Amino acid sequence: MNRSDRQTPGTRGRLLLFALYHRHNPYARQVQRILQEAGWDVTLEHRIGGRDFLPLRSYDLIVLNWLEDYPLRPRGIPKILSFLYWITPFCGFLLRIRLSGVPVIYVRHNELQNDAVGRWEQVSRVLIRMVKGVAHFAVVHVPGAQRYGDSFRYVPHHLHRPTARPMGPLQVPLRSLCFGRLVPAKRIEDLIDEWPDDQPLTICGATPYRDYAEYLQRRAHRRSIELRAGFLRGEDLDALLLQTDVVVLPRSEGRAIVSGTFFHAISMGCVVLARRAPYIEDIASQFPYVVPFSDRDELLRGLSGIRDRVARGVSREQVTTAAQALFGDDVVREGYERVLHSWSTRRE
């Protein structure tokens, strides 16, 4: 769908876009805009008992994001008490969805809930199966969608800053940045241990784990690594990315299926150095500005290769142009259209 093909919101019907974290995550707002431009009247909701949306049967389509996290999200009380309180309304919401008869697309973002450790990992798997059980189609943002099951379809992840057009060349010496929530699941300590002493690195992000931030600070002590634990506003992060050449993704396989950090980085024209995971391998086969690594030797070779390419004149415009071709708004709209077409064909 080209810009000239965009439809007036509401011509396709009513759509309920459920996104648990939309207040702190621009993902849902951008998907809402993209679906509105495809002709849907989109209601964005993050509560399972929200009063602002219509009865579920009034909608023509429901799209679910992060619903499986609802009983496990941190609420400042012991997790077991929070889970026991919220599991009943969660199950009730799934039942309402099932009884509504409305087509459901489940967008799966994580292998497991980010903070699920120990026995909670199995609980997270069960919750994911429950949400998938009410969906007619499931979506992931990786080209190799079928590895998650026959019902999964690929819809590209949009760029974090779709209208950004950063200009200018990348630079040598490389300016490297690792950003995002500082949580143990990302094993940022492994990156600190593997990082070369002669290459500066800034690590920044908010964290609910003060002890973990202090632990990382100790590991980074007397290294060419600066750790900034704290919330960074979007505009401040964008400004920092415009002064960055390489964004490093430390996250190991097993939590996020894709990283929003990756799409934010390439939308601002940065090359990405990423720890190997299935989605990184999939994207690297199509997108030339992501370099996978699995250990220190690969990380060093990756940095050296990026340094050589930047020295030959790689620009931010080249990175963002390639990103638009694979993850631009029009490509994302077409991805959702393919899913809906599959649904319509299956019903006929």
C-alpha cells in the first residue's frame, strides 16, 4: 500500500488494539497510526476491564500485544500475591474474547515475560499458550515466523522513528552505545567482560534492579565503559543516537523475540552489533547493517569490520534507506494486509 492508497479511518471497521505497555512504549501508538491509515477505526487500550472501549462483539478485529504479561507485571508487591489477584480477571478477559466471536490476531513479542525467572518461566509459557489459544492468527516480527508454529505469520516491525532522516557520515573512532532497560535477563555483564579496553562504550538505561546496576558498575570499574543507570527521555536518547555510530545489543536468546532497541538504532542511522539470536540471523540475511557476534572473538572481528566499512564512507542515510525498504510504514501495513487476507481466504 502506497501513501496514495491510504484509507480514511473507519472504512474497514472497528479494531481493538490491546497493548499492555503503551503508556511507556511508542510501539502501540505507531501501530495504531499505521492501522488507521489502512482504514481501521482503532481503539487503543491497556486495561482488560477498560470502560472506554465498546463491548468486544462491537469490534471487527482484535489485536493483542503483551496480554500474557498481565498477571506477571511488576506491581510493587510480592509476585505471588499479584499473580493470584490478577489471574482471574485475565482468564475472564480471555473467555470474553473467545465468546465474542471476533477475529483475533496475537502479536507475540517475547519468548518469555522479561522478569519471569525460576518457576515463573513455566508460568509465563502457560500464559502465552492461553493467549495464543484464543487467537486465529499469531504474528511475530521476524522473517522466520514458522519456527514458532504453523499459525504464525510475519509482519515487519516498524521503525521507531519512521520519519527521521538523520544525515551525515558515521565516524572513526567508533562511538559505541548500549541502551535499554538494565535487567539481568540481558546479561550485560557478559558484554562488559568481552568489550575491548581500547574501545569506549556507554551503557545507559533505567532499571528496577538497583543491586544489578551496582553490580554492573563494579564490573565496568577502571574500564573504558561508562554506565548511566537512569531513565532517559526519548528526545535525549535520539540526540545521543545521533552522536553514536554503533549500537550494541547484548541480549541473549530466550526473552524478546525481537528487540525494539534494534529498530530504534537503525531508524537513527546507526550500525548494530548484536549478540546472535534467531531473529538477528534472519534480519542479517536481508539487512547489511547488522553484525552478529556470539563471543569475544566475533565481537572484536565485528568491530573491526564495522570500523573498516565506516572508514570507507558508510553514512546514516545509507542505513536508514535500507531500513525503510524493509521496515517502513508501507511495508508494515502490507504485512498486516497479508495476515487479514489469509484470514479471509481461510473463512471462504
